[in-house]
Amino acid sequence: MRLDANLGWLFTELPFEQRFDSAAAAGFTGVEYADPYPYTPAWLTKRLSDAGLKQVLINTPGTCMDANFRDGVDQSLEYAVELGSSFLHLVGGTVPDGVSPDRAFARYVGNVAWAADRATGCGVQLLLEAQSKPGFVLSSQEQAAAVAGEIGVGLLFDVFHAQVMETDLLGSLTESLPVTRHVQIGDSPGRGEPGTGDIPWPGVFAVLAGHDGWIGCEYQPVADTASGLKWIKELLP
Ligand SMILES: O=C(O)C(=O)CO
């Protein structure tokens, strides 16, 4: 399985610029982070190439609910192309106060379709993710997979969020796998390393044997990042 390190969550003991080398030294070959925007693409590209890392994923700067969402898509596509990122996560966002869920959902779908059109031919795959945050526009894997399939973008299956949202995590993961292009992992409750919560990881990794892609480590290390990586030897098949 190809694991990548989310540098917004892992190696945060170090300044951002040092996290690339630490991820590579720990054996990761790819990285993701939600927020590249404080840095220039050239600066980030140098960190990646010096450490020999692949950029796997970045997020849009805002969410699909924001009035300036479309400007954010253009900016994030420029970053994703320059960094050679495989994926751009179109962050869904929460239903704004005073807007009905139906109206918010229609705005969401319209914005995702617009972004998909905008991304045509640029070599970056767009992803949608359901999240367990209260009021999040995509509130189940089934709903996220349906929108992704309809518009022709991919699904980001976040195992932590899914464990909180779904009654049958393994069933949901199995059903979602055909449209899942990227996976993120963290245990629940607590969002620590796999093995620190209740998620049935042997079952999760058995299903993920059918996932031909990256698995992003998006968890909060319980102690320090390096010692927490022991879960890889303990739990990966
Ligand atoms: O913000 C979060 O909780 C996410 O899972 C982003 O991918």
C-alpha cells in the first residue's frame, strides 16, 4: 500500500519546510497538505524535489459554499498543475446559516460541475469528500459517491469521518471503492494513529487491498510522529 504523509497533521513538531525531509526519511514517497497557499509553487516544488517526494493532494483554499469559490478553484488548479499534484480536493463546506439545505446542495453541485469543467485537460483529478462535521454539505459516503459519479469526479474516502457517519464502515468502504480515488486514514474516536481507537483496521486494510492508489495519513499523532509510525508494521498486511 502506498502511504503518503499529510504535512498539516504529521511532523508538526517541525517547521513546515523541514517536514518534507522528515517524511522522506521516515520512508514516505508522497505528501499531501490542505494549504499550500502561504508558499509559492516554486518554493514548494523545490522542497518536493530536494526530498524526492510526489505531491499527492492539495485542497481548495475555501469551500464550495464560499462566494469566491470559483476564484479559489483557479488558484488551486494553478498550484496543483505546478506541483504535479495528482488530486485537488474540492472542500464541500457547511450549509450557511439562513440557507435551506436544498438550496445549499444545489449551489454545491453547480460549483462542483463548474470546477470539473474548468479542470478539463489539466491532468489533475478533482475529489469530493463527505465529512462528519455538523451541517457539512455531504453527509454520507453514498451521497458523495452519487454526486461524484454524476459529475464525473472522484471520491476521497476518509476512514475517520466515515466511522463517525456510517453505521457499517466496512460495507460503506466496499461499496464506495469503485469511485474512490484517494483514501485518508485516522482512528476514531480521537483521530490518532490507526490502532489508537475503535476502527477495525485489519478489515479496513483487507478492503483497501483493492484500492490502487495512495492512502493519506491524516491523523493527530498521539505522541510524536516518528514513534507513532509503529502502527505501519503492526497493522499493514
Ligand atoms: O478537514 C478534515 O477533517 C478533512 O478530513 C480534510 O480532508
